[in-house]
Amino acid sequence: MSYTAEVTREGDEWIADVVGVPGAHTSGRNLEVLQANLQEVLGRVLDRQRELAERASEAAAQLARSGWSVRDIGGALHMTPSRVSQILAARPDMERTSVRSGGGRGRSTGR
């Protein structure tokens, strides 16, 4: 996969931001150092994104196994029910688990 970086010069430093990858920005005293720093920071940011995605997937699976609907899981994990369904469908351990798509687990809202 390839990425695009916006590079500018500020004083004695080169500054770069990877387009579309939040948190992937760095600087260097010359272009060679900047390129090495870009590769390092991009690798770290992408590793962190993968780690967070794996944790969200595991959390969604645990909630589904506990009987939560995809709508409730989505609300709890701040993602759409469609995304929850995609995540659960991609998990081999969820093949035989029935996940409700409707709402409401009968939890009290305190009202």
C-alpha cells in the first residue's frame, strides 16, 4: 500500500504529514532523515490502528456471545451496527453464534 505525505519546510526542519492517517506526522533535518522518520512513524501508527481494531473485534465478539444485539454493541463501541456485523462475520469463532440485529436488551434506562 502506498501513502502520500505533505512535506513543507519550516526553518531548518522538514515537516511531513501523511495524508489520511491521523497521528502520522514527523520532521527531520534533511529529506533523508525525514523519509526514515516517516517510515518509522507510519509503521507505529498502523500497528496501533491494527491493535485497536483487534481489541474492538474481541470486545464485539464478547458482547455478542453475551446476547447483545449488533445495535447495542455498536452503541457501546461507537460504531455502526453494519460495521459490527462486518466485524463479527469476519471472525471464525463467531460463525455459529447467532447475533440479534434488533434493538433493546431490556436494559433499564433508569427512567
